[in-house]
Amino acid sequence: MPAPTKERESVSESHSPKDDLLWLAQVMKDPQNLPWSEEMRLKFWDTTELLAKVENGSHRERKNALALLGKLHGISIRNLYRCLGTAPSTIWRISKTFKEKGTAGVFRQRPIHAPKANDQKIKAAVFSIIHSPPSEHGINRTSWKVGDICRCLLRQDIHVSKKLVSKIIREAGYTWRKAKTVLTSNDPEYRQKLDRIKSVLSTLGKNDRFCSIDEFGPFAVKAKGGKILVGPKEYPHVPQFQKSKGWLIVTAALELSQNQVTHFYSKAKNTTEMIKLLEVLLERYRGCDRLYFSWDAASWHASKALQEKVRTVNLPDYRETSLTPYVELVPLPKSAQFLNVIESVFSGMARAIIHNSDYKSVADAVNAIDRYFQERNEHFLTHPKKAGKKIWGDEPSASEFAEWNNCKDSRWR
């Protein structure tokens, strides 16, 4: 900025708001021909630096520099507030700092503090706490809350907010999740039994059949709840206490290679019904080479009477006379109902025709179930290539054996 000359116009002591506004506008537009006051001449270097800040400074620095130049020019704080919109308290504060320390004090660089979220001491303290149970810190809880973590940090003389603790936890990839109840098998021979089933399925011949077997029920024939499409302000309900019209147990087998269901209705879950199912399947698959039975570890699925029946039907004389396949039992691991493929079919059936139902009699329920399985079987006979891929009746998983499958859907049973 060039030094002021004697030819520069002297500034009058009295200012109108309009004159002040015009002078401030000239500071920003044409500082070279700006009339200087006597005080501005006395503080030549400070004035020069203030003009430089007006031209090249940040928004905050420009406003502060204009306010200080206005004060040096003799503009009142009231008029500066009207022209610049800067609070009078701010103008008074920076004017005081300018008088005491000059421009260096007004525009000094503020120290930049590292965010607390990056403070390694605080982060170490947070994770030290959450890696231990709340009970070790005298808190009667089984899981942590952010407020509890803050209180534990306060005992270590670390003052932080809940927002900061949450940020540290989130940035480390931690989150609060509800634990899910998962289906697991406690069978010590789980892997061996699973590998056996996989081996059978991978080598299943064209004339072999593999059946997944289970029972559905017993379930009462009465009005059932469930998810249903309703109109505005419609709230479906089901009476809590109802008189049952009867009950049913569906004993069924799903043959995996053709995706066909064989079923009948039982009065109990016992060995007698399993022997009956064995005879029904032997008759249906007469002429086949092998018939594999896969089921869960229910006691009646492994009874001595059933084992004896299997030995009988496997005798060469019996097979030669009746032309029945050789029966081989391939049991599922204990507590592994989620691997039983027919559970997926039962879940789809329940969702399609049991939920939201109100059958008038047991016979009506039987007719609906029979029709469901008939239509399902016809579909897979017509579209054999889609067997195991088509989800019939919104079955929760494909009708195929896979270790990752969860065939049993608790929402539809």
C-alpha cells in the first residue's frame, strides 16, 4: 500500500450513516484513493495491514479489518453495526485488542487442537472399559450403555460427552446388535453324519430315491392368526379362547430327486406310523434300486421295531417277491431339524393355507392340505428342471439339501 501523501483529503470529524457506508464501500472497491483520517496516518503500518486483510483475508478477517478501519476513520460503533452487521460487543472487543496488541493480536493464528476423538489416551480408556463386563466396574448390567461408559471414564478423571464416546466406538467399527437365537446341533458326530448325507446325494443314481421325512403337528383346527392384506382402519383379530373343531398330524415324506410329497394323516407320532410310511413309500417306489430315509433324531425314528422292519424288507427273498428297493437309513444329526428339507415345505404350506384360516371342520382342513400337496406335486412334475429352485407357496428356502439351509422357519410353524 503506498504511503499517504499530503494531498490526501482530510476527513471531517462529523459523519452521517450514509457517508460512513460510502466510505466503507470505497475501502473494499478503491483502497488506493481512500481518504485517510489522522489516526490512520499515525498508525500507518497497522492501517496498511488492515487494508491488506480487506483485500486478501478470510471473511471473518475482512469484517474485523473493516470494523477497525472504520473505528480509525472515526465511525461510531453504532454506525459500524448498521453497516457491517457486526455485533457491538465484537467491535468493542477487537478494538480493545487492537489498541493493546495491534493487528498481530487481532489476527493471531489460533492454536489448532487435535479432536478428542483422535486422542489415543481417551480411546485406550474407552476400549479398556468396553472389553470388560459392566459388573467389574460395579454396574449391575450385563451389557454396556454409553452413559455407563462415560461414568467409568469420569472415575479416571477423563471428561467426555456421550456423543464423543459414541463416535469413538462407531469409528472403530463397533455397534450394538441384538443377539439372535440360532439353530445349532450338539451332536458329536455332526460332521460325519452330514458328510454321509452329502455323499449319498452326490452319488444318487437315476433309479434311487432320497426321502426327507417328518411330521407336521399336531395342530388344532380353529381360527388362526397371521399377516393379511386389509383395508384402511381394518384390524383383524383372532379370539384368544376358542373351541377346537379337532386336530391333525400330517406325516409326510419329500422325495428330493423329483420333489414329490407323499403324505397321510396320523393320530399319533410313533413307530407304528413310521412303519406305515415305510410301507407306503415302498409301494410308491416299487421297482427302484435304493430308497434312502433321512429324518431327525426323534425316538420313534430309531426304534427297535422300525429297525427290525427295515431288516425284514431288505431281505433278498422279500425284495425279490415284492420288487421293492433296498432301504437305507441316513439319519440327520441330533438337534438339526434345520437341515430337514421337508421342514421348508411344511413352513410354506402353513403360510399358504394354515395361517389366516378358519376351517369349519377337520374335513375342510384335510381337503385344503391334500389340494396343496397335489398342486405342488403336479407343478414339479410339469417343471422338473425347477425342482429345488422354485419356492412353492413362499417356502423359506429351496427344497434341496444344503448345509447352510435353514429349512425350519419358526414364524410359520
